[in-house]
Amino acid sequence: MALSFVEGNIQQPLILGFIRATANAVESANHQTFEVQQDGQRLVISAEQELVLKCGESTVTLTKDGKITIRGKQLLSRAEGVNRIKGGAVQIN
């Protein structure tokens, strides 16, 4: 906490703001925690059950059991090198 005093009087403290120490756990509005790590080279966002990235009508959902769902009006995949699709089974249409 950043603290000052009105005209130097310690009987009149004034809170200027909060100084947050670097921490991985962040508390959200509904009191559940999530974790964000950044080292300048990589950004890691983790959640225990499900992580959803949403923008307009597009979503990317990652679940605890390893399922990844990508939804949107259009999906574009580009690669300058090989663009591989691998899976136990691959279904198109």
C-alpha cells in the first residue's frame, strides 16, 4: 500500500494506491484464482478446469481433459512450411 499523510500529520493517513508484489495467483471478481506467468519471452495463462479465449463470435476453449475446441464463422490455417493434421482419426465434413 502506498501511504502518505495530510500535511505530514500521522493522524490523517491518506492511501495513495496499492503496490502489488509480483505474484502468479490473481483473484478475480468471483473469488476464483487463475495464474499468469510472464518472463518477457513467454506468457503462460493457466486454469484448473477450463480456459476460454473469446472475441465476438469466436472462441477457443481448452479443457482439463485435453480437449481443444475452436469455434468461429471462418477458420484459417496458414503455414510457410508443412501444415500437418494428425489424430487417431481425422474427419472432414
